[in-house]
Amino acid sequence: MQLDMTRGSIPSLLIRFTIPLLIGNIFQQLYNMVDTMIVGKYVGASALAAVGATGNLMFLITGFSIGFAAGFSIITAQAFGAGDRWKLRHSVSNGILLSLLTAVVLTTVSLTCMDTFLHWMNTPSDIYPQARSYITIIAAGLMANTFYNLLSGYLRAVGNSRAPLMFLIFSSVLNILLDLWFILSFHLGVKGAAMATVLSQAISAVLCAFYIYFRVPDLIPHRNEWRLYRTVSLSQLRMGIPMALQFAVTASGMTIMQAAINSYGSTAVAAVTAASKLQYLLMQGVMATGQAMATFCGQNFGAGDRGRVRSGIRVALAGLAAYSVFAFFMLRFVFPHLLFLFFPGSEDLVSLGEYAGSYFRITMFFYLPLSFILIFRNSLQGCGYALLPLFSGITELVARCVMAGLSGHTHRFLYAIACDPAAWCAAGLYTLAAYLFVLRQWKRQGVLDQ
């Protein structure tokens, strides 16, 4: 189902589009949590630490492909909003060919530099072999991740957030079944968890491709359109490269944070891994709203309606302000009691709980600045502004580096887990300033009422 977001009630449209995204994101995080629980319960805390120690490195590796896919789909959303069917088809074929090239390059670089990355991150020696096995398989399957994100991004660009949800639910269930099969039946440990993830992503990509071919003819290029077009390539790379760099810069900052946490040993790594899985589940309300705003703003910017863009941002901010209160309650009173789900009874739950509880207590106050980042950055990207959001990633990187440096200098765990809140505050203020700058620019150009 395609959804034209250039007309109609803004709150109603955003809710209709965001709910499938939210369900999909939550479902994805749930199966990631189950994946983590299976590893922790049936392989052990050291295996869980090995997976957690590479989490941000995995985000760094996949961040480039995710960024390119997001940039390419924004061009598609703008073409759909403008009613330009020629550009719509060409954005699809061009994006697929460019994504194929970037996935090959990224896979090669990642596999070649893997040991260097793991050493930079201070990966504890007792979990190094398992960490390397896990992240190597993930990197080798980068093509599957790239094309799932690209094709589902194309569907969302034309207002269809339901089909990607269905494919995600199917592949999530499959991932859990494959986890159990590979780990319990074949005793593959963290290798089995990685193989299950890659295989489920590949199936999601195939399902998206079949759905587009049979159900969304507007996105199917003609036979003679399967080539790289100079003008379309430049437009896509103008959006894709800054967004890929933004993902990579953000991931680099998170990798630096992970390196700081790794220096406190495998118990701290395992505890923060479990706590972050729970927090990522909560963050999906903010993430889904941001994803919706990229499509909403892309379509309305393509249609030339700047006022509707501004109104949509106001509606989204009001919703996430209320959500920040809910997040505080969950982190303060609910999530600390769920950590036992990740570990067998033989583990030192007291030490694990101390590390995880500290992580919850310091992050629960900062969901409002996180909301600013996701709303303003995605909205600006949807409107075709690529460089301004890129600098928000640089702001996050600087803030995380400062806190990680303080952690290393003072040997205080508090500074290591404060990397995220510091980054959210710094980038939240920056993206707010960037949005206000764009509004003033539109007013001077006469394309937005005072």
C-alpha cells in the first residue's frame, strides 16, 4: 500500500506510517534480544561479551551501507512526492547498481582490516577468538544487509511501511529458529548466531525484491534503464556519501565508547551488552518517528510544501516529548529487573547488575535531546540537506571521545557509560540550531511564511 503524505491530516498520516515502523523496529530488537539471550543462556557470559564487544564495530561496518541506502531512498521519496515517475524508476535502478559496488568494496575492506579493528577496540583477550569469528561472518554477509535496507527503504519512500514489517517479522522468527538450530543442534556457538543473522537478512532482501516486482510497478525500472545515469548518480551520491559518513562517524564514536567499556573487562562488557539491548528496544519509539519524518519531509519537500514540513516536525516533537517521560519510567523502574533474562543462574548477577544499573541510571534523563537528533536530522535529510546532518555525527563523535578519554584518564566506569548522554546532548543542540538555520533560510527565500 502506497501512502501519499503530501495531503491529509498530519498527525493521522504520521501515526499510520509510524506504527508499522515501530512494530517492525520493536520486533527486530526483540529478536536481537532473544538472539542475545540464547547466546548468553546456552553458550555463556563470555560468548555474550564477545558478541557485545563487536556490536558497535558491526554498526561501523554496516553503517556505510545503511547510510548509502538511506540517501538513495530519499531521492526516491522526493521523486514520488513530485510525481516524477521517470526519476522514480531511475533512482531505483541507479541505487541498486551503486549499492552493489559499495557492498563489494566495504566487504573487502572490512575482512582485510578486521584484526586491526578488534585490537583498536581493546577487545579482551579471553573473548577475542569468539569476537573475531562473530564479526567476520557478519562482515562477509554485508551484501544481504545492504540490499534489505535498500529495498525496504524504497518501499517506505513511496509510503509503504507495512510490507517491510511483514518481511521483518517473518525473518525475525526465522532468525530465532536458526539460532536455536545452529547453537543447540550443531553447537556452533557465536558462529551460529552470526550465520542466523546473515541468512535471515538475505531472505528479507529476497522477499522485498519479489514484493516490489509483483506489487509496486512504479518502482520497477524498464529493461533499458538498468545502467548508471550521471545526473541520478550525482544526486544519490550527494545524499548517500554524507549520510554514509554520518553513520560511520556516529558508529566510530560508539566504537570508541565500546573500547572504553571493554577496558573494564568481560563482566562489564556482558552487563552493558544486556542493558543496551533493553535500551535499544525502548529507543525504537524515537527511531521509528525519525524514520517516518524522513519519508514525510522527503515527499512534502519534493512537492514544494515547506510549511507542511514545519508542521510535521512540530507534531513529531510533541509526541516524542511525551515519550521521553515514558522512557524515564521504564529505565528507572522496569528494565533493571529484566537483566536475569540474559544470563544463566551460575553467573555473578550482583556484579552484572551493578554495571547495568549504572548504565540505566545515567541514560534515563536524556531521551529528549535524543529525540531532537532523530527528528531534526531525519527531517533535514528528507529535505535534501546532507552536510548539515553529517556534522551532527561529528558532534557526537567529539563528545564520545571526550568522555572516553576521561574514563581512560580517571579509570571511572561512569565516564565510559556517559558517552551516549554526552553525545545526545551535544548533537541534540546542534541539530536544533541547524533546523532553525534552515527555517530562516526558507523564510529569506520566500518559500515559507513567517
